[in-house]
Amino acid sequence: MASCNEALKMIKEWLTQGTPDAQNLVDFPWEVEAIDKNTLKAVHPRFPVEIDILCSDEAKSIRATVLTPLETINLDNASCVKLYRKLLRLNNMPLAKYLLYGDEDSIGVAVDLSTFTLGKKEFNDALAFLISGLVTVTKEFGVEEAIYMEMAEELAKLVARHFEEGWSRDKLIDYLVDIVGMKKEEAEEFLRNIGIKSDKTRGLGVTPTM
């Protein structure tokens, strides 16, 4: 059995030591940030959706979660019943759980893993179920545009952070081409759309149009 400290350290190593040409999700190069001693945030720039990884020593478990911008709090009763029924039916799938979170009852997808049995293959399966679950929510509830915008904004934040860390424009273009999978022309346009026109540019914050 691994403690949360050991489990999260192991997960961070798996995710940050990957390569762009990997075959499994867990072996891609993820960007991982420690939020606190029991929580990691992981994002892969090719499918830039934030994955929260929370570990509990008390429960001996890890929960990986993807949250969506789909709010349900203002739906009428009939629509709520229809939506909740659909979520319950989706919960018949293995591993992935569909849930509501926050004051707005937004939809999220979660996978729970035991620290007793945590392994790289199991964590890769969890990542696959999370991405698959997000795709299911997107299709079932027709929120493609909202998810797309959230992903574009997440990628813009990643690029802006690296720019502020001192990355050159050429290095950012290589990042968008090699890691994200853009063509060079797309990468250059992406940087222009978020305000990076030269290595001296600052003051980012424009939402990109990809």
C-alpha cells in the first residue's frame, strides 16, 4: 500500500517523464502542478482539459476528476429528471462515475482508484475513462462549443505561463507543433491570437480562435 505522498509522487513521475510519440495516455508528457500535499493538477496540451488528482490517506483512495462547464441548476424539473436519469444510466459503465459538483450542479466525471492496488496500467485506464467520459458528456448533452472553448482557454494559459517563464517564441512554436500537434502556421496564428507577437510581448489574456 502506498501513502498519498508516495502515490502522488509516483503519478507525477509517470506523467512528467513521457514522450510525444507514446502509445498510452500515461506515457505522454503531461504538465503537472502540485496544488497542495494531497492534490495534483495534470494537463496534457494535446487535449488540454484539467484533471484533478486528489488522494486521501483516510480512504486509501485516489480520485481523478474532470469537471465540465455544463451547469444544471437552472433546468426545470422535467429537464432535471431527464438529465439525472441519463447520468444514472451512464454510471453503469465501469470505473467512470458521472457526478454533479459546485453550487451550479455542474457535471463532472470521476474515477476512483485504491492506493492498495495503484499501478501504471490502472492509472492509464483511469485517464482513458476520464477522456472517454468527457467525450460522452459532450455528445450526450450537446456542449461541444463550451468544452472546445474551455480547452482553448486551458491551452492559452499553459502557453502564457511558459512565455512568462522565459520561453522564446520559437520554443513556443516548437511546443505547439511537437507536443500539441499543430502545424507551424496554426501555431503562429495561435500565438498571435493570444497576444504573443514577439519575444518581448507581454499582457496576455485574449481567448484564442483555433
